[in-house]
Amino acid sequence: MTRYVYDFVEGNKDLKDLLGGKGANLAEMTRMGLPVPPGFTVTTDACRDYLHTGEAPAALLAEVEHHLRMIQNQIGKTFGDADDPLLLSVRSGAKFSMPGMMETILDIGLNDVTVAGLARHTSDERFAWDSYRRLIQMFGRTVFDMPGSEFETELAHARDAAGVRTDAELTAAQLRELVNAYKKVFHSHTGRDFPQAVHEQLYLSIMAVFRSWNAERAQIYRRKERIPHDLGTAVNVMAMVFGNRGENSGTGVAFTRDPATGRRGVYGDYLRNAQGEDVVAGIRNTVSLSELSAIDPSAYRQLLSIMERLEQRYRDLCDIEFTIENGKLWMLQTRVGKRTPAAAFVIAAQLVDEGTITLDEALQRVSGEQLAQLMFPSFDQDAAPQPLTTGVPASPGAAVGAIVFDSAAAAAATGPVILVRRETNPDDLPGMIAAQGILTSRGGKTSHAAVVARGMGKTCVCGADELRIEDDELTINGRALHAGDTISIDGSTGRVYAGAVPVHPSKVVRYFEGELSAYGDPLLAAIERLMIHADHVATLGVHANADTGPDATRARRFGATGVGLCRTEHMFLGDRRVLVERLILAEDDAGREEALAALLPLQRADFEELFAAMDGLPVTVRLIDPPLHEFLPPLEELTARVARAEALGEDAGRDTVLLAAVRRMHEANPMLGLRGVRLGLVIPGLFAMQVQAIAEAAAARIAAGGDPQPEVMIPLVGAVQELETVRAEAEAVLASVPGAPPIRIGTMIEVPRAALIAGQIAGAAEFFSFGTNDLTQMTWGFSRDDVEGAFFSRYLELGIFGVSPFETIDADGVGELVRIAVTRGRAARPGLTVGVCGEHGGDPASVRFFHDAGLDYVSCSPFRVPIARLEAGRAAG
Ligand code: ADP
Ligand code: MG
Ligand code: MG
């Protein structure tokens, strides 16, 4: 038979699934012999049962009664006793902490009779009536969903009637009157009297906590944090202790290290003569925890020693809630504490130094996501003014620019701009691309603005609901701003500032760039240490996507051990566009050869620079991939130019020819059209020229004493015959270049068919590189260039997926193709090198997937190389 209730002495910290985080940790502290008020936990099983059937499991009440008797025995007080009543708190506690999501009810067990007993027994009538009125208030709100304002109104009346300013000044008699008023409010709202039966109070409270799991706020929070909806919450029932019994009492929170910086020391806040909620509510000013050493030295010393024991037990930073009742310390909560990304690195390294954890464990205490956060530029907090408002931090970074209110203005602007909108839609895309950052007044982390901005790596603050946007005026809390005024937005905190706040480049980036030494800086030293260890244990290599020498040099500084993707199409832009036009427009072999001959030396020089930058390390060069018409002017532009010329009676000349070519080459679906290997097969000499440039550049590097290691990569292969054909051509070219080193030829796996027939393809490929952008696009049938703006935000809202499959690899679908291709490819060619060069190569969750899939390396943008290195190390650990 399932048990639904566990006494604190029965549980431990590893039972979070069953007892929730709070319950498991209360049990652990109880086991350690720490002063925890006695209590028990109702399991998440009971909650799931309740949510499923709408009723508490039959056995639950009897079990609760049984455990309640154990509390009574320990405390020596009885629940509902008229003389000296036991009071209880009922606290929610799910597996993952969901701060503020579900409520706590304190002082359960007070009624018209017991309140008098409590008053007599504590000789504190005021305290008793104050506790009673708090109970009615919390109970009404939590169990009956009454608006808190109804009680606040009564409280304000009571203060006015008494002629006092704070609640603390109300006398016992006045509080008793207030209780009567609260009871009336309770009755008029619920149609029933406030329950005098204390057991009913307890059961109704437990069920209310169960129900609160499905409260809208809780659901939204879970969706945002990707916490499963079917876990349910546990409920903790424990004896009350009172921090509000005078100056020798109080309540506080503490951290075993500074959660902001990781520094060792005593951090926290303490509030005298107060109950838990008062600290968080910020009603009165707290004092810093260190002042407790003067207020109550013995409780303070005890707290410090408990904090040390907790750190040893949890082997990590802990946060703590405690209460002191008449000089006696009580522990009410602990957990492994949240911390900033910087603190995560510092603490992990400290714990290694202290001999508490190993370097392997330290690596698991930090994440690529945290490192990424540390690599964004940030505002100089000292120079920042008061923020105008704070919205949802949707996409990190620090952006400064002039306000623009529409996409056209953003696209037309010459300087940096911030696009300010109520919300964005697909029409805003050009403006979003042009802007430094995006600020909206509506929508959360899955709004269109947020999703698109994150996809572009652009700073975004959304849902800043204090913004009023009217035509071309923006008002924030009464302050008016206009188009052209400068604002600064912080995508990591959600803060919005007037004017230009100075931006600090990330010191972590400066360290990776070699501009700063880690010496003497705790954060950089911690990062250095963990990166060294990550590199040491990683089995997955990290290469960079880099097209130029400078890119490759930077990637190398960031720790890349090769170039996994050099996109050669970037070498056809700028002034070289004309040469490509000549190639496209060539009417015969001679014209085409001439155009290719002009491109050859330019490509060769590009490659030489790249190989020099990556000397001694592999450089995977992808032959030209995009449809060639991308190199021609857009159709609308040409049409307009030709029309203008005709209207003026001029000869449109070359434009007429170009227009005809663009029309001829038009494709309804260019991403599925004439591109990749298909170009190599259709346009004679194009791939051969590129291969020749690679071979000649390598030969030149060798002649100069270098050690070039180029590889030729053929994109978009779907049939082995395609690959065999271009391979034969490439091999012939390679053989014809004197002094060229051996150059491997491989292919991208990005058409689903290629993944499926990877065994055949491996016969003609010495390596595979997964192009997971195209592979995702083609497997889902999603046009990557359109969907993020068009409907992904809706898909995320609906929970169809938790994260865009272009951001984190879809392990079930696209990932299955990856696994199939690895297995079949390696079966056909043992020792086949396999890597990935899509955006996913720099995404922490995807890096882990690629490690598990047995890839040799990931390749990502230079900036994300450290992130991938760290994750590769973590995945191996
Ligand atoms: P949250 O998860 O929102 O922090 P808690 O369950 O921790 O909610 O409760 C909020 C506060 O209520 C606690 O910080 C604590 O100060 C107070 N509290 C809870 N249980 C008790 C108790 N048994 N005795 C005294 N105060 C309590
Ligand atoms: Mg708490
Ligand atoms: Mg591709």
C-alpha cells in the first residue's frame, strides 16, 4: 500500500521526487540533529492522486492524524487545545523550487477558543490576536482565493480608526476587532464562517496546496522553466515557532557564501520581532546578518556552525531560512542555493581548493549557459542611472541606441537604434535585424520578439508593461521619450535606462582574447582552471566555423583546434560579385573559364591566409553552397532599374541581361533548388577551380615552411553518385597540383536521405560533417528563414516544443538521423571522422547530445568555442 505521509525523521535529501525539495531537505536537517520544528511531509503521490481524482486519497486523513499525534507528543501540546494549542504551518514544496508560486499558511489551529489559550499561555494577548488575523487572511487568500485587497482595506480602516500608522501599533483590543471584521469579509466572500474546527483548517489547507500546483502562475512558471507539469507538489506540515514574540525573537535568511560573487563569508538578512513573510515582504528594514552577532551572540554562533555543517553535507553553497524564538534558534528551510553565473565558477573552484569536491565534480557545477552569460557585454553598473523601468530579460546583452518606433525607421537608420514596439510580428523582421536591441511592452519569454531576438543573438527586453507607446511618443512612469532619444536596455536584467549607459566588454571575453590575465582575479582563475580540466577530460573536439584568417586566429585564441567549416561563398561577395556575375552570364566555355580563372587567385590567397592562421590544424573547406542567384541583385531592384532606364529612354545595358538571368534562374523554393553539390554538377569547372585554389594554397604554405591541413567538403549530397562524380573531378585536380599535401575529401550530411544511406556515402567520403541547420529544416519541413518569425512563438506557447529545434537539436527526430548516419557510416568505413558544423555545435544541450552520439568534434562560431569546450568536458565527466 502506498504511504502518503513521512515524518521528517524518515526522509532524506535524496527523496526530492517523493517529498519535494523543501520536505527532503527538512528531513535531512532533522536527521543531522539540527533544530527543526517537528513535522511531516505529505508526498507528491498524494498530490498527483488528488489532482487526478479531485479527492484526497482515502488513507490520507488517517495517516495525517497519526503523524500529527507524533508532533503533539514531541512538542507536548495538542492541536486545538483550548489552553495551550499547538499551531502548525502548511507549506508547499515541489521537486524544483518554484519561488512564490505556491503559498504557505501559518498559524493553523487558531480559532475563537484557542486564541484565548495562546494569549494566556504566552502572556501576550496582542501576539495571539495578531496571529489569528494573519491566519484568516492567509487562509482566505490561499484556500478560498479571496483577493488580498479585501483584508488590506480592513487593516487600513483599523489603523485609521486607531489613529496609528503601522500595524505594529495596533493594540490587542483593536486586533480583536480586526479579527471580527476579517471574519465578516470572509463570510461575505465565501458564504460560510471561518472554520473553527482546527482539523478542517488543516485538511483544507493541504488540499489548497495541492490545487495551487495548477494555479495559472505556477503553470506559466513551469512552462518558462521547462518543469514538467505532472510532478505535483509535496506538502509540509510542521509545528509553528514564533519569531514575532518580542525583541529576543526574529527571523532571517542566510547564505553560506555570497550568491552574487561566491566570496566566502556570512551573508543574509535578519529582522527582529517578525514572522517569515515579513522579511520577504520588505515591510520593515532588515539588518545584515552579521549584526545578529551583537543582537544574539549565542544564536549567531550556533547558526554559523550549522551553516558549516550544511555546506559539508551538501558540499555546496546553501541558503537557509531560520527563526529565533525567545533566543532559541530554529531551522525552517535549506537548499543548495541559486547563484549568479560568476559565483557558480568561483564557488566550484573554491570547493576544489577546500578539498570538498573533485575537479570532475566542479565541472558539473557550472554550465556552458552560465559561461555564455559571462561573455556578453554588460553595462557599467556604477555609471548606470536609476532604471526607468524593468521588463522581462528575454535575450542577454547590453544595447544602446536611438529610439525608433517602426521597422522601416530601424532599417533606414544610419546609427545604432533600439526598436521599441508594443509587440513585434513578422513584418518587423527587417527592423529587428537592423536594430541593436528590441524593447517591447507586451509578451514574455516566448513572445515573437523574444524568440526571434534570441535566435539572432540580439539583446531584447520584452513585456515592460510600464511602457506607454502612442504614435511617436513613449512614456515610462510619466517620463516622455521620443523617436531619436537615446535609451539603453539590458537584456540580462530587463532594465531600461534613459540615455547612453557606458558598456563594458566582458572581462571573460577579454581573458579569452588574451588581453587579461587570470592572475589575481578569482573569476578568471576559476574559469581558467575549469577550462583546462574540461579540455583534459573531453573526448569531443571543438572546431570553429571561420571563413577568414582573422576569424580563424580569434577562434584559435578561444581554443578551437581546427576550422570545421569555412564557407567559401563569403569569398564571392563584395567587389568579387562582378566576377560571379560574369561566371553566371557566361555564354560559352571560354567565357566561363575566363571568369573562373579570375576567381582562382583570389580564392587561393584567401585560403593561404586561412591555412596560415590555422597552421598545423585541420581546415574543412566547404565548396560553394548557396544558389548562385543569391549573388545577383534582387529581382525587384533590377526590375526597377530597368524600368527607370526605359522611362528615361536610356539603355539599361547590363541590367537587362542580369534581369533576364535572374528571371531564368528564379526558383520557387531556392533552399531545395540548385545549390550545393548540384551546382558542382551543373556548372562545369566551378568546384574544380575551388579545389585547385585549395591545393595551390596548401602547396604554397608548405613551400613557405607551413603545415596546412585542408580538407574538401561537398555540401548537400543526397546520393552517393553525386559525391562520386565530384570526387573523381576533385581527385584529378589534386593530383595535378605539384607540391600539394594529401587532402581528404568528405561530405556534409544534411539531406535526410544522406543520413539514411550513410553506409553507401561513406564509401566515397573520408569524413562526415552534419549540417544540422539544413538537416533540421529538411527533416521537419520548416523553412528556417521564415518559421522563427512566423509561428515558432505560438508553438513554444503551446508547448509543441520547449525550445526551437534550430537552437537545440531535436534529439528524437533529427538526432535519430544523426545516430543512424554515425552507425552506418562507421560500419562502412571504420575510422570515419564525424563532426557537426550547424549552429547546434555551440549550443550546450546539443553538445552533450553530440558527445553521446559519438561524434569526433563539434564546430561552432568562434565566440561559442569556449562554451562548447566546457560542455564537451562536462559531457565526458
Ligand atoms: P517559500 O517557499 O515561499 O519560501 P515557505 O514555506 O518557506 O515559503 O514559508 C515562508 C515563510 O514562512 C518561511 O520563510 C518561514 O519564515 C515561515 N514559516 C514557515 N513555516 C514556519 C514555521 N513552522 N514556523 C515559523 N515560521 C514558519
Ligand atoms: Mg522558503
Ligand atoms: Mg547546409
